[in-house]
Amino acid sequence: MGTTSGAVTRKRFRYRNYRRDDLDAMVALDASCFDVPFRFSREAMCRFAEAENAWVILAEDGQGLAGFCIVHREQSVGPPIGYVVTIDVAQRWRNQGIGERMLSDAEAWVRSWKCVGMMLHVFVRNERALRFYERLRYRRVGLQKSFYGPDLDAAMYWKDLTSAQK
């Protein structure tokens, strides 16, 4: 599993790496952020967070978990890419820069592994998430029908992370 350079504090949030004892809080936050077809089971969350190709960052406030992001380094047909498995921010902490900070750190991590870009899927009717990624210069590159289940399509987003596109 990849790591960051350690715990960093910004405003009232502390950013740090994943530990196995974070799993229950991550599953609970995921359940509060997403409806059933979009949330992960405990087993899936563990598998994603503890995969060899995973990088996980958590944001904490004084009361607990404020957000987390899981990214995988993936081998594609060409050079490796990053894949955003999930990014979750507690409702009360949205619009505070947590998601943007975690995603920026994730992009830096995948760049360090010589990845050329970042890919993700997002539910086509999740307008807030679509606007978030587009604001951060992710561009829609496709549609995956029934990605989340019958009639639950995902927009595919890509961000070029080569030196010219930073």
C-alpha cells in the first residue's frame, strides 16, 4: 500500500495514511455518503483499501473521520494510470476543500509512480460530483451503461497528469 509523507494539518483537518483500525469508520462514512447501490460492503472496502496497489488518505477533525479517498495504481494497455475507487466527505464538512485536497494528493501520488492520468466513474445523476470533477479539470470521456446496476449508468472521467497538463 502506498503512503503519504505523514500526517499534515490544514485548518482544522489532519490528513494521514490509512490504518486497518480505520475500516469501520470508513464503512460508516461511506454508508452516510451513498445510497445502497453506490456504497461498499465492509469486505469490499477492506479489499480496496488494503490492496497492494492502493493509496489511501484520511481527513480527520477533532471528532473523527471527516473524509477519505482510495486510489489504485492500475496497469493499462499503455503506461500506468491512477483510478479513483472512492472519495467520501462527511456531509457537514463538504465545501471545505477536503475532497480537493485529497484528490490533489492522490494525483501527486500517481504521478510519483509515473502514471499518465487519473480515471474514475461517477453516477450520471450525481450532479454535485460531476461538477466537482469538472471544476478540477477532469473531462468526461465516456459512458458505462449499468456500471452500478440496471439503469444506473456511470460517466467515465479522465484527467491527464503528464507534465504539460499539471
